[in-house]
Amino acid sequence: MENVEICHCMGVTYADIENALHSAEVFSDVEKEFEEVQKITHCSTGCGGCHDKIMETISEIMSK
């Protein structure tokens, strides 16, 4: 996937999410990983409109 911006408010890209996820030692569940990605990237803390897309992206990356 090309490096598209997913969270426009915070300028978070697919690669930013992927990098944040790979800082974790083990994937547990999507909701927990969302919280970790959010702490690192601050995604979905502006308008929140990207929440579902962030969750989809995390699920996609975790299933690779």
C-alpha cells in the first residue's frame, strides 16, 4: 500500500501506524493496539473521523 495520510488532523500516514505497531513486541487485539498507536501518533484525537479507517489499517497490518 502506498503511504497515504489516514488521519488528516494529525497528519498520520499508513507508515506511521505501521511503525507504531512494529514497536510492540506482540500484537494482542485491535482495540489495545489502537490505544498504543494513538499514544504514539496522536491519531484520531482531532475530529475522530478517521477512527474506523485507523482500526481497519491496524487490522490489516496485524494480519500480515
